[in-house]
Amino acid sequence: MSEQKCQHGETTSGAERPYITSVSVHPFTDENPRAHGWVTYTQTCDDCGAERAVNANQGHAEFSPWGPSTAERRRREREAALTAAEKVRADAVRRGTPMLHQRRVRVEEARDDSARIDADGCFVTVPVSEIARCASAPDGGDGVDVLRRAGVHQPPAGSDRAAFYVAMLDQCRARAGATQ
Ligand SMILES: [Zn+2]
């Protein structure tokens, strides 16, 4: 990565804030107690955007190791959050899909924002947003249960219900993708 090659020659120092604690990280940087007690600021590499924290006091300095830029850190956090959310969704699809099969419920067609559901031979067309609402309401009452409300099916309860609808939502996406 270019981040490792950069020598961080030209830097810009951010605003000073009151000293809180040592920023050194053994064995990458050395602690310097003489730099403690006054101010801390962030130094940003003008070339690659890497950042490090600096403690400064009366000409003494103590550094943290160079780390990713704020933008890069945010990007990694967002990516980690998305990965975690996707894992939760995939787990629910894995649990919910057999329930759909068992109960002979399937998405026959999904287009625009509505889906035609075959619930063991009973057909109903519902908004996809309603299915999404059921999928995100693990402990929701029967009021949010779109199939039950339509009187065509009685899906499982509790968190099983959410997984059931997450799997249905997954089928909606697959069907919608197939017709485009
Ligand atoms: Zn750099």
C-alpha cells in the first residue's frame, strides 16, 4: 500500500487541545513524559492523509504511530457495519427459507413496489415495504403481520416471524432482479 511507502514528509498540524494522556504505543513509538501535561494535536500527512497524535510541551514531543486518515477510518467503520448487517440478514435468510418451503409460501412475482405471494394456494398482492416492516419487527404484534392481516396465512411468531419475512424479502429481491 502507498500508505506504507510514504515518508510523511510534509504535514499539517491541527488545532491544539488540552493534554489528556500519553499517545505513545510501545513498541512503535516511545513514551516521552516530558511532552506530557500541556497540549495534544493531530498531525496530518499532506501526501497520503495519514494521521498521528502528538503531545507537545516546552519543545518536547511524543508521537502516536501513524494511522489511517479520518476518511479512511470512517470508510472502514462503515464497511464493518455493513458486513455485520449483511451477516445478520444472511443468517435470517438461512433460518427463514426452510420455513417458507415448509409452509408452501413463496413470492410468485415482485415488481415495482409490490409482491404477489402464493401462500399455500391463496394469492395476495402486498407492498414490499410491508414485508420489510414485518422483517424488521421481530417482536411486533400480529398487527404488522401482513399475511395474517390479509387472512391468507399464519406465519410463525416472534423472531421466527422476522426470519420468515426476511427470507420472503430476499425472494422479492431475487424475483424483481429476474424480471429486469
Ligand atoms: Zn504520508
